[in-house]
Amino acid sequence: MRRLALVREGEQLTGRGPTDFERLARGCELFSPDHTGLLAISVTLAWRCVRACVVPSQQTELVLALQQLTRFLSLSHDQKPAALASLEQLRARCFAAAPVIEQATVKAVQKGQQHLRNNRSEKVPVTSLDDHAQHTVDRYVRLAAHFSCAAVCHSLDAVNTPVSAVDVMGDSAGALSYQLTGLGAAKKPSLRLSALDQAKWEAARFSGSSPNEAALTLQIFHEYLGGRYQTYLDAERHTQEQFIAWALSGRAARSLSRGPV
């Protein structure tokens, strides 16, 4: 016996964003007022992470793309199709520039760290985790820049494929969370010392079958970082949800003012 699906293919909600936002992204018509509002939310989220996570000297392509997308929002319904080609070109340029943007951002952070080390008055303890921690900082900074580029690209994708706006939420939250973790906890000598002490204590508890203390230290270090990252991610998602609820509240008010159709 054949049954009708309750939800058509492609309309299932994934839970990657607020229900109202994802439903709007999956159901709005191109160039409609709802689509324009969706793009405005995406641009705001993308701006937030680009400004925070990309070295200023490498923001040019991303900023230009977001500025052009912002201008696109003010075009009339009939004017928008003619502007699609230029937005597609900007998208291609942002995608191509991403590796350079990521590397330049990492180098800027490394230079800043070196300057701080050279001008620090107090003595910082040297640990066996230092090299690995620096590699982790570099990687998290690179990921923050990477996801910032992705947020811009997905915002541009949402012009033709509105559901891509949902990806902007994850890109932005991931970028900010990686940056906060990399430039915060991963840099702190105190966190490395805590991981070393915890690993030493745990290894001492096993008699005769002690785990590899070095491997345990790395595991604990990343458990600590993972906890910090998740805390930042949860906080950023909450901030996004509050912003989107506010942004969509005007839409709900307009629907009520029109009354039943």
C-alpha cells in the first residue's frame, strides 16, 4: 500500500537553525520580500565573523562581496536578475582568495604573539605542550578565517539557493568559536600546566599498566579545549537565535496586520 509522505523531499528541517528561519529558507520565493530578509540576516552574520576573524589587510574581497550583496537587497524585483552575474563572480573570487586569507591571518597572529613574547615582563613556564599548543592556535585561527570565508560564500549562494542561508549560521558560529578558543584557552600556559598535572595524576593511579603519559596529556589538553569551544559555540548559537527571532518578529507582525487571507 502506497502512502503519501507527510513532508516532501527537500522540505525536511535539519535543526541546524531556528525552525522559523530554516522553514523560511526552504520555502521562500526568489527575490521575494522574505528572500530579501533572509539575505539581510545572512549578511549580518557574515559581517560579524569577517570583522572579527580575518586579518584586516585581507578583508577586501570579502567586504566587497558583502557590500555588493547589501546593495543587491535594495534593488527592485525586476532589477535583481541582471545583478546575479556580478555576484557569482564575487563568489568565485572569495572562494579563490580563501587560502591566502587563511594563511595571512595565521601569520598576523604569529607575529602578534612573537611581539607579546618579546615584550612580556614575567617569565612564562616552558612545557612539553608548547609546540603542540602553538600548532593548535595556528589551526584554530586558520579555521576561523576559513569559516568566515565560507559564511560570505554561502551568503552569496543564498541569492540563488535560499536554503544556503542556514549554512551561514554554522559558518559564523564556528568561526567565532574557533577564534575565541584559539586566541584564548589554547594560548594560555595555565591550561597546558593543568593538562600536564591532570595527565600525571591519572597516569600515577594505574599500577603496572600506566597509560602513555604524553598521549594522555594531549588527550586531556584537547578535552579542555573542546569544552571551551562548545561553551563558545552554544553562546554564539544563542546570540544568533535571539537576533533571528528579533529580525523575524517584524515579519510576523506584518502577517498579523494583514489578517487572514
